[in-house]
Amino acid sequence: MSRPVKFIASEAFSNQPPGEAATSALTDDELLDAYSRAVIGAAERVSPSVVNIEVHGRAPDRRPNEARRRQEPDGTGSGFIFTPDGFILTNSHVVHKAAHIEVTLNDGRELAAELIGDDPDTDLAVLRVDAINLAPVELGDSDKIRPGQLVIAIGNPYGFQTTVTAGVVSALGRSLRSRSGRLIDNIIQTDAALNPGNSGGPLVTSRGDVIGINTAIILPAQGICFALAVNTARFVASRLIKDGRVRRSQIGVGGQNVPLHRRVVRFHNLNVESGVLILSIETGSPAERAGLRKGDVIVAFDDKPVRGIDDLHRMLTEERVGIASPLVIIRDSEKKIFEISPAESIAKTNDWWRP
């Protein structure tokens, strides 16, 4: 027989008006039933929006059987419809450099998808399908979630369509490095099980609101999975739909993080103990026009400290394009200030050190 336990009813389960807490005696079975209903309800609400994605023609195919080559995809993943007119959100690494993309809807319809935009720097991409009677998801607010909150992941791991797993938000504010090398901030860590093929699928709350895009796992570990925050995805998706890409700025240098000598830090009263050592300068770049040289160490930009490449990447946003800003460097133990106007950046995969 189930042992009665005391349970403080939340607004989700209480019949009382919001804000009024009530104490009720619920059995273990009743608590588990409430948990099950929350997961079932979220899955039933979101599953019609989840799609299976197959990509073709991304890599050279060495299979001799031409018929087999045409049938088998070069990669698979998940995605979800987020507008009534067929826009789909997924991971960049699922569709990057694909020659042809096919989407299978929850109702079995197979459709060709158009790549609207791809942003490797945040590992997000937007597709579009031409179809009617679509069921878009509701996008939530990832700033309002808390560690320990129930979340549900839905996707197509290893081709098993509409697979549902549940867990909690393990931590917030994590960072991951994208395939392009830039650091992605505000990552959600969860223990909701993810597997290859889950990439691009939604991470949702018990109410069915999408708060993350499932994107990565740590293979040797168990229960350490990551999702991109939906607030980041909302911003990136709007830029991809509008312009087909996300505009960022760059100054045209290649470099690496280096520590600064303590005497240099103290003498110049610097706010950092490390900076970006310039290893190369692109011809005709803002850095060359400003007078920077190889061997300079960048320690500040626009009156903000630069501890390393990731700091500089975060500062070089779209708004910086063409705007003159002070850049502080250390050259031969001397501090110098240059005025530099960043130019628009073109994403370069595997070129993470080039701000």
C-alpha cells in the first residue's frame, strides 16, 4: 500500500487561485500520476510539431551502389516547426553544407526543405517547407527556467521518430564551443537523455513551451546533455529569416590567448592578466589600417577589458560594424591606444581564433 506523504500543492496542481498555497495529502501513486500526466501532456502537445530531417550530398560518397547512395541519407537529425507558414528550427551541424534536405512530418508527409539560413557560430539553422495544416510550437522564455525544473526532450534518435525522454534542468549558464570555434553562452544543461539524432529537437517544459534546442552530449558521461537557450534561438532565427545569416563584426587578426607579465599589469594598471597575442593580420583589414602589428597583445576594446579571444568575439557584434572604437594593446611593454572600425565578418568554420 502506498505511504501517504505531505505535498505542498503548486499552482499547476492546485484548484485554489494562483499565489495561494495549500497543503494536501497525496499518495506516492498520485504524485507519480501527476508527473506522468505532465510528461504525457507536453509530449502530446509538442510531438505534432517535431520533424525528422535527412540530409543528402553533404560529403563524398564512396559507396559503389548508386541506387543505395540515392536512398540513404548522409546525416539525420531533428527539428521543429515554429511558425504556421512552415519555418523549422534545427541545429546547424545537422544541415550544414547539405545539397538536399528532406523533412518527414509527424503525420508521415515527406517534403523537400529549403535552407533559409545557417549560423555555425550558434549551431542554429532555419529551414522552410511548403505545406498546410502545420502545428507550430509555442516558444517559451529560457530566462525564467530554474535548475531542478522538469523538462522533456523530443526527437528522432537513431531514426526512432518522436522519442520522448524526461529529466530536469541540471544547470544554467553553461558555455559550449561551436564547430566554427566561437563560444556559445547561456547553454542549458539537462539530464533528459539525448542520443545521436536528437540534435535540433525541442526541449520543453511541462506545459509544452519550448525553452531549448537539444544540441550536444558528452559521450563518456551519463546524463550530461546540453541545449541551446530558446531566447538565443529566437534572436538568431529572426536574423536568418530576414537576412539569411547573422551579421557580426571582425578586425582581421589571428591570435591566441597569452598571459601578461605581472610587472606589465602593475605598471600600466591593467584590469586583466591576459590578452590576445596577434599572430597574423589580414591584408586590407581594419587591424592593418589601424596600424596593428604581429606581436601586439590586445588587452581592451571600447573601454572594456579583453582577457582572451572569447571576450573579443562577444564584443564584435553587428552593431560594431563601421563604428570607430578604441583598442588598447601592449607593444614591447608599452601601452598604446589605436582607433579601429570593425568590418562585417563572414563565418569561417574551424577558424575560431580569428576575431
